[in-house]
Amino acid sequence: MDNRHGSWHKTRQRYIGGSILGLVTAVSLLGISARAEENLKIANVKLPKLREQAVLTYAPAVPPPIQRKVPAVVEVHMDSTVKTVEIKPGVTYKYWTFNGDVPGPFIRVRVGDVLEVHHTNSDQSGMPHNIDFHAVTGPGGGAPVTTVVKGEERVAWFKMLHSGLYVYHCAAPPVMDHIANGMFGLILVEPGKGLSKVDREFYVMQSEVYGRFKEVPKEEKTAEAKVEDDFWSEENTGDGHGHGEEAKPEERGELIFSHQEGLDEHPKYIFFNGKYGKHVGEGMLKAKVGEKVRIFFGNAGPNMISSFHVIGEIYDNVYREGDLVSKPGHSIQTTLVPAGGSTVVEFGLEVPGNYTLVDHAIFRVEKGAVGFLEAAGDPNPSVYVSDQDAAVCAGCKVHP
């Protein structure tokens, strides 16, 4: 047994002698249930009688509201793995993920529930991963008792003591690299009375990507790439709107993570839900006039504060910093979301059209922090009308 497993054995003994928070069993992928039950009996832990599998969804989808009024053991399976993704047309990036997606799955539970986390590791590199749930009370948010390497599974139980919308992320060292590479998501802990009824719920998470493009030898460039490079290498005085006034850097091929770029806080991209243009065009969020919309918004960072704004809407309710206990703020235009934080916003749709989701540190639109919600329905001239047709903003990333 190596030192890592030796120290883990001591940690496990301490937790079994303590409370339910952080109780853990660490075994190979075989016989996990039997060993887990054995450790629960040893610790004399009494879990809720009701048990259910968590409904996990991936952005922008949200699991359905919880209907039950009693606590349950909610079983969640999380696998840490690596996946190469096209994050922008022509650009690939090797994401570190939970369950193969960025952001990771949206988890929905109820205050008083016990979250039963099954964490496995499929990362072929042998790199350890874990999960720090901001919703968990106890050391490391559960990270010390969910750390696994390739081929391992660990199970831990955490009682949900506080309602709210919380970030979770990998906290294996160096923690900033794991977050920057895509290991994050949101967990909603509903209040005992649940949330008010809305017509649509969406899951949106902002994050930054730090990297440098892999050098491509000139002889490997396609004819199309050479033509584009030649164009941008020539003197270009721009179009009068700040576009093309400097030589365009090459953005194609594989983007390689750069810890230094993260340290310098120079993100290459800032995304909503892990990709450039994820919610543009066919990927727009969809709703209808007359509906009430709720957005669960998280900011993974790892560095930037988000100024979350929906152009053309005013938030009816804002649950600042994911606080579902206090009364919400009303009639708010923009809300700040810190790195590692969240918010819940609600608004009604009175007028049809496209509504733009942005980080109102507005230059970040150019880095990818933009998406759209399309509201279908009949015109509402009592609220919004003009004697002329809307002007088309050709090439505009904010008002297409």
C-alpha cells in the first residue's frame, strides 16, 4: 500500500468514527454496494428510508422539480474523464469532465436529503480527481473523501443542511487547473417548500478557457488556411468599427491548456455552457410569450466575476448568490456573480423576439460570452411598438 492509500485509510477511520458527513467507503469497482452497507452499519448511521436515483441533466436542461415532502437518499453517479471537444469551429480542446460534459450534470435535491455520491475515474492519464460540493458541510466540501484514481470508485454520504444553488468542482491539486479545464457544475438544494412554479427552467454556466494554440508547421497548413493567413498578415486598417485593425492571430487546431495564461488572468475564451456559440442559432434557448422563465446561472471562473444580464429583459426576481432563503431582489437589470458563485433569475416574457444573454463586461462577447433566448408569440404593441421595421444588424454578435 503506497503512502496515499495509507493516509487515506487513516482518514477513513476518522470519518467512520464521526458523523454522516463525509462517511466514505473506498473500494475497487467490484463489490461496492456490500462494502458501503457494511461501513454504514459500523458507523451506526441512519439514513432516510426513501431512496431514489438522481435525475441528472446536462446544460441547458434542468431536472424536474421535486414533488416529495420527505427526505430521501439521492444516489448520484459521477465519472471523471477526459474528452476532446470542438469548442469553436476549427478549434479543439481537451476538457477534463464530469460525465463527459462541460459543465457537468445539474443535480437537484431537497434540503434534508442525503446525497449519496458514487465517484469513479476513467481518466487514462492516472490523474486523481475528486468533487468539492459547495453545498456540503464538512472538510473540503467532500473532496478528501471522494478522491479517486483510474479504476477506483468511492462512495460518500452528505446531508444537505442548507437550501440554495451551489457550484461543485474538482479540487484535486492544482485545483485551479482542474476547474479551468472543465470540472465544474451546479447542484440545486430546494427549500422544504420547494420553488415557485415557472414555465421554463434553464441551466447556464459561465467559464473561462486558458490556452495557447499548438504550433502548426507551414507545410501542414491547408490552402484555405494559407490564404486566410496571407490576408491577415497584410496591412488592414479596419472597417471603422474596431474590426480587423490588427493582424488576426491564428485560431485553428488544438488549443493547449496554459497554467501561465490562467495565472496572468488572460482567458482565450469565456463561454456559456462550455462552447463558443452554444446558444446561438439552432442552440438558442426556447420559450413562449406569456411564460415565466427561471435561469439557474453559475460562474465557474476560475478568475472572472460575471455581470449577468439579459438584453431586453428586467429580472422580476433575483436570488442573489444562489440564496433561496432570503426574499429575492426585484426589477434588477444586471447581477454580479463571483467566481465559484451562482444566482437564480426569473422573468416573464411579454414581447416576442430574441433576448441576448451576456456578461455585461461587454468585450467578453468577443470571447464567446453570449447566447440567446428566443420567445415565440404574437406581437404586443401595448408594450413594444414602432412605426418602422426592426433594423437588421449584420454581423452583430449581440443583436443579430
